[in-house]
Amino acid sequence: MPTVYFIAGEFAMNITAAEPAPTISVVVPVYRSEGTLRELHRRLVGVLAPQGASFEIIFVEDCGGDESWQVIEDLGRRDTRVRGFVSAGTSVSTTRSFAASARLGIRWW
């Protein structure tokens, strides 16, 4: 899936209509989490993949000043079910609302 950027209340999405919508969307807020993202991804895939439903993992990075975004980009290159968003200078509720509206899945956490 493409990377989507969300900066200060504005966003741009580049999702083709040909991509089927996943059944499950998992939205993960990220703040200074570079050291845990790969393990979280591994565990989420380990739980979701055996369920047989299609899924996506949406990481919403809040510009914490570490290398979290680079890890998200790397995960997205390796796993097409990963989508990344950058939320710069917005409130938690704005970020959460954006992530919820950007999800493709029918159910989400």
C-alpha cells in the first residue's frame, strides 16, 4: 500500500481503486517507538495472519524526533499491508480521527 502523509490537518492519499479493502484495520499511534515497532509488527502479523481475514496495519507517527518514521517506511516496503501516516503538530483527537477515516478495513481497533 502507498505511504500517506498527514501534516498539520491536511492529508493526501494515493490509493488506487483496484486495491481490495482489507477486512480488518489496526491503527497504531506512534511516538518515539523506533525500538518496538518491528516487534509490534511481527506480533500483529503473527496474530492476524492465521485468522484468514485480510488486514492492514496503519502506523500514525507523531514526529517524536526519533527514527520511528524510517522504521515505518522500511516496514511498508517489506509488507504491503503496512501504511504509514505522519501527524505533525496536531492534537491526539485530530490524529485519531484522521487515522479512522483513512482506514480501509470494515472493522478496526
